Amino acid sequence: MALQMSRPGQCIIAAGGMDNGGIGTDVSKISDAIKAANTGDGVVVLVDLGSAVMTADTALELLDEKGREKVRIADAPIVEGAISAVVEASLGSSLATVLATAEDARNLKKC
């Protein structure tokens, strides 16, 4: 769904799951995705569970200081946060604004 709402050329990379197809999060897979997604404007990483947060933190440690500089892990609901972040990023917003929009998704009114 997020890909359908993105602008052409916008980089969205799903890095969940293990290489063998199992569930979980792989540190090197996340680190590689961050490197591939970082075109200079920054990267917002969305995670679904606490263990994924720890794995994403570890993946950031694999990056050099410059690589970590513009990477943020969003404290956001995965679906609502992803959609909100993609739309905001497609508008050309800053990393800080995309992150804030993703995190504000937790406050969306649910009927």
C-alpha cells in the first residue's frame, strides 16, 4: 500500500524477515536496506515490535558515523506510520518532518 502512495522514484525498502524466509529481523538485511535507501535526504526506519527496534539499533551501529547521521527509527504504528511517512516524504518534506508525521500517526482518530 505504501508503494502505491509513493511518488515515482521514491525509495521504500521492506527489510523484514530472515534470509531463509522465516519471521524475524536480520541486522545485516536492515543495515543494507538503510544504505540502499539513503540517497542523501535521510532514512526513516519503521519497526513493528520491540525486538525489531533492538535489531534496527544494532544495524545502525554497523554504519559509519556519516551513515548514521540522517537515519531515524520512528516510534510509530507500522501501518499508519508507514503510510503517513511515505505521503509526507513524497511532498519533499525534511527528515524531521517525515519522522514527526510518522510518529503523529499514533494520534489519528480511530472510529
